[in-house]
Amino acid sequence: MASSRPRARSTSLRDSDAPMEGASGWDAIEWTKIEPFSRSVSLGNLECLLEAEQIVAEGQGVVLVNADEAGTLLVTNFRLFFLREGTRDIIPLGTIPLATIEKFSKIVVKPPSAPRQFDKAPSQRLLQVIGKDMRIIVFGFRPRTKQRRTIFDALLRCTRPTRLWDLYAFASGPFKFTNTNPMVRLLDEYFRLLGKGSCHASMDTIEDGSFTLSNDLWRISGINSNYTLCPTYPFALIVPRSISDEEILQASSFRAKCRLPVVSWCHPVTGAVLARSSQPLVGLMMNMRSNTDEKIVAALCTQLAGARETRRKLYIADARPRKNALANGAMGGGSESSSHYFQSEIVFFGIDNIHAMRESFARLRDYLDTYGTASSDGMSSFLRHGGWSWGGGNLSSMSASVSTLGDSGWLIHVQSVLAGSAWIAARVALESASVLVHCSDGWDRTTQLVSLANLMLDPYYRTFKGFQALVEKDWLAFGHPFSDRMGMPTVSGSVNMPFELSRQPSSGSFSSSPMRQPSGSLASQAPPSHAQTSNNYSPIFLQWVDCVSQLLRMYPFAFEFSSAFLVDFLDCVLSCRFGNFLCNSEKERLQCGVSDACGCMWKYLADLRASEGKYHVHYNLFFDPNRHGSAILPPAAALAPTLWPQFHLRWACPSEDKAGELEAECRKMAEKFSELKKEKEVAERKAKEITTTIESLSAELRKEKQLSSSAMNLAKRASKESAAIKRAVESLGCKVHFSDSGYLVDIERNPQKSMHSPSRREADGSVQHDEKSDLSVSISVAAEDAICSNPLSQVCETLCPLHTREGGCRWPDAGCAQFGSQFVGLKANFDAFDRLSIFDGYFES
């Protein structure tokens, strides 16, 4: 599973039908060192169990031969997993989902017979498990116990469910991994392809049939909404706008499985399309024709943009070898004739069928087990044949190992798929030509080529969201038979299982191999060959994901997701933990109610990414959408695939799988850089705040300085006014005393020193002064707003020497208190006041 992808040291075992070197790893295991267990695993205390996962059987004192680890082997309704003794830690190598198991068998290793040996050693009882994810593991059980039988019988029951609903995906239910209906997501992708991205589908849209939108060239047809046209096609199809539903129905009978030509992808600018179908039923003589089929294919060749009466070229890409296409003609199939299809060219890619891919994958797995760091017999390949030399022995063995990898043919097949897809993408992108792709049934090689070409042409498919849309459209909706290819039960209840479980006599041994010479006999209750029991099992989808990883290696800046995401994605698919990849078609998944009854793998993976943000291991740190914003077209010289380390080598050569560690280090550095960047932003923000505060304080300081300067100026002005008043009053022969507070001014007059006697008022209530008494006047300072509205009548009459009897004022510039002086009754141009002779004006006769 994605959550338990191993990174620890692990090893692998060779296939059960291969010879084993009994004197090496097998005999080295000390079975007697394992003490019998008096207790069993507490079923309720295992935190590693998933939702609705239940333990079916357990074996104590089991040895994982690959790693020479002792522990407990458990079988649940979902997986087989191995717990290390003492710590109860899960060992990833020994933990494998039941659906990922391709086959398993019992093996008995008999000790070598020696002369004069009276105490015969017991045989070693082993259980070999071969996985679809490149691993081969072996468990050893204590002699004279029934634990191996218990585990084996539990695997028989749990790995071969008679009904689809017995799978763990239905037992666990949707849990928290619910998502929208896949049919709704398919329509949203169709809307995007037609340039109607602003439209969004819903279940109501599907039920009322309002999803049949169109543009100038193409339309969405609902003729297959009940799956009566083609049970393996989706409910909605993109077809040429000029073709009616009646013509579509008529043309479907001319193609195998009624899989007529439909549009998979259309270029948003040039109008070129990538279409798919199955082989035409032309017959042995290739003389059968269909006018409606030819019309539909011709409608794919729309006019070139900007060119009048010039139609684009059409390529018909047949994924099969030419001889296979001709052989299919004997069974009614075959390939098109370019003379029957307007402006077309037929191209054969020569990609082998599912049986060749299955055998190639098995040979690759054997190669990795033989030449890996440690074999499934517990011995390192360096120590085989008594020497440490590479590959076991001598230089010829090195050449043999290289030739063995080449003989597996896996990389050649991957290269063929990559080359065919690149050729298709180049025709669409460079020539603006339309391409129709098919093989025999149009759901294996066709799906590989079309989806990989889509990935090269459209950068949207190289994002997380786009990759999901691509897989759901071209693999799931268009009916790749996942149940058949992965050996899972179908809706009808029949089981196409790859497990090889029939019994053979316990006596006998494996055939010898040039690399391993047995010194002890190895007997097996061996299953028959894989091809005898499961003719439909084949790692087609795994091979396609391998091709995607090759593109990711060639264009590391073009993909939003990482190689680790592809590994976890593939593990989820093989485990059948979720319902997305069950059944053989959209129709079957709809009949079973998979989307409602099972969890959604896409939601699970999205939650994993959301848990750690953009620094999750699934994100590609080097992704740059601006660098590869259009099609990626790898040249032929670059199509040299290599083993995918994160997937192929993770079990056989885990220490050599350094790509994941390198990405992890880069991820740590990127995360540290991001943290430093955030700290820098925080520091810059604080510095900006401090600068703003300093500027604010500086502004306040400047304001205070201005106020202080203004206060000083006012003080100077007030002092000048006071001095002027003092001089003016003293000139009258009075003494002036200013209080310290500046609010009271006392004026005293001595009549003896006076040069002029004040007038005496009559007895009308006014103050009268005796000639002998001193004159004392108290003047209060008031604010401007507290001054009376007519200060001249109150102040000037009693004090101001320049007040005339007529009510006028002889003060220079006619300034007085009501215009803002702080001293009641006086405000003037003091320079003029200094120049004025008061005596001349006051004592004027």
C-alpha cells in the first residue's frame, strides 16, 4: 500500500518453478533458535489494522527467509503482513495485499543425504508468495506444525473470493474517502475538451440528458447512455458533429465489440483529433466495407484552419504487428485499407499482445531475484558459487546477466509503447493531422498508446487533476478490463484468477539452472504454469505507468507529480483497496454501485498530499509549468528506457534505489529554504514595522520641535508684549508687577509722581479716587474666546490711553484685544508703539 511503501533493506525469491541452491541460504537458517509461543497476537490491540480489516489466521515463530527475520505472520481479509518478533513492527517486505499476490505455493526443502548420518534432519517447510509488484518472498515454518497449512488455507479462501462483493473494498465501505460520481467527472473532462470549461456537470445533468453539448466540429452524444450501443464504452461519447446518432448505431456493427471510432482528445487550436476504436471486421479477404464507418473516419479529417478546401491528413495507427493483423482476418477481423478511407495512411507499430507482456514481466522478475542484492533463498548474489564476484562467479556470468535482462524483453516492450505514442503525438502536434488508433479489441495496446500520447500533447494531463482525468477517461471509462488483467472476480461471479494452486505430488525437485546447483532436494506442491490457469492476466496498466515514469525521468520539469506518487498510485491499484479499478467497464461498476459502496482512491491520495502540503513526497519539486507549457515530443534517440528504480528495484536492490533518497534530500533542502524564506519575510516585515514606527516617532518629534519652536516664539512675543506694556504703563508713572504665573498683572500709581491726575467721577456708582490715594488696577489675562464681544467699551475706556472720548482709537494700525491679543486691551504693532510718543498724544492740550 501507499502508506507502507518500503524503504528498508529487503530481498526477493525466485519463482517456484526455478531451481534453488539448497546448500546456501536454506540450510543456514537455524530453525531451533525460535522458541514456541504460548500467546497469540491480541486481535484488538493491533493499531496497524485498517478500517474493517479482520485477522483470519496467524502463524507464530515464522521466519521471513529473504531477510532472516523471525516474527508473526498474519492473514487478514485485506493483506498478508509480517510482524517482527519483540517490537511488533511491520516488515514491509513481508507485507503484501492479497490482491497483489499473483501466485503462492508450498515448498519442501529436503536436507542433503550424507553417508553415516543416523540423525536425519527434518525437511524445511516453506511458503512462497509471488507478487504482481515484482517481489518474491518466502516464509519458513517450524517442522511438525500445522501453521503453514493454516496460512495456506486462509490464503486460498481470501485470495480467491467467489463474488466481487467479498473483496475488502466493499467490506471497508467508502469510510472517509468519498468523492463525486466518476460519470460527472468524465463529463467535466468532455466539456473541457470542447472548450466548454465554464459548464459543470451533475447527476441531474446526466439524468435529464442535458449534457449533449457541442462546438463547431464535435458534439457529445448520449446514444450509449444505456450501454446498448457498446457495453464497454462510456455512457457519453465525443463524435463528429456532422454524424447523426443513427449513423453511429449503424457503424458500430462494423467494429469488433462494437467499439466504433470516437474522439479521445482534440487540439484546441488546430482542430486535429486523437481517436480510438477496435479493429474493423473486414474478413480474411479484407473486402468487407462499411459506408457509415468510412464516413465517420472521414469526418475526423476536418478542414485545416486557415486553408480553404484543404482537409487534414488521417493516420490509422494499428498497434499490432502486421502479421498479427492479417492473422486476425481469419477470425473476421483485420485492418483497414487506405484505398477505402479518404486521405489516410496505415501504420503498424508491432507491439506484442498481452500474453507476451505477461511472460516478459515474469522473466524480468526472475532476473531481479537472481541478480539482486539478495535472492529469495536468503543468499546474496555476490556469494553464489562460493565467490563474491558480481553476478556469481566470472566475467561470463556478468554477460549472462545482461543478456538475461535483454532476454526478458520488458524494456523493449516499454520502448515500443513509448515510440508509438511519441510518433502519434508528433503527427498531431507537428502536422496537425488526425490519428485513429486501434489494436484488436481496442482496450489494451490502444489505451496505452492513446493515453500516453494524450500525456505528451496536453500539459493538463501532467498535473494531479489532469492525470486523474486521463486515467478515468481512457482507462476506466473506455473499458480496459481491469478485473481480467488483474485476476479479480467480475460482476457475473466468475473468477479469472492468476493463482496457481493445484497440487502436485510432494516428491520431485526443480530443474537445474546454470546459476544454481542444488545440493539438497527441493519438493513442491507446485502450481501449474501461469498461462494454464489465467489466460487474461497481464500487467498492461503497470507497463503504462512504467512508460509514464520514463517520461518523468526524461522531462523532470514537465510533471507536477513525482515518481513516488506513481509508485503509491500503482500500489493502490494493485491492492484493490478502493473500488475505482474494480470490474471490466463503466457499466459493470455502475451495476455494482462501486462509487457508492467503496472508497475512492483519488480522495485517499489527495488527503495524503494535503497532510503535508506542497512538500509531500508526491509533489515534484522541479515542476515548472512554464517550461513545458505545450507538447513534449521525445526524439527517437531519447527513447532508451531503463529499469524504474523506485518500483523495479525496491525489493531486490533496495540499497541501490537512491532516487527516492535523493528526492527526499532535495525536498528537505527545499523545505528548509522555504522556512528560511518565511523567516526572512517575517524579519523584513518586522523591520518594516520598526522603520514605520521610527518614522512615526520622528514625525512626532518634528511636530514636538515645531510646537516647541512655536511656544518659544509665542513666549518671546509675549515677553515683548509684556515689555511694551510695561514701558507704556511705566510711562504713565505707574509700577507694573507681573506674577510668576503670567496671569495677573498689578499696576500701582503714586499720585505724587503722577504728572496728570485722573478724573473723578460723580456719584453714579463709579469708582472715585482720592488725590492722596494710590491707583491700583488689576488686569487678568483671558483666552480669546473668553473675551467679551465688545472689549473696547469695557477695557479701553478704563485703561487705554489712546481711547478717545468719541469712542475711537488712536493706536497705530488700529489693533486691539478683540483681534487676538492674550493681554486684554492691548495688541498692536510694537515697533510702531516703540516709535510713538505717548506723552505727545496723551498730554496734548
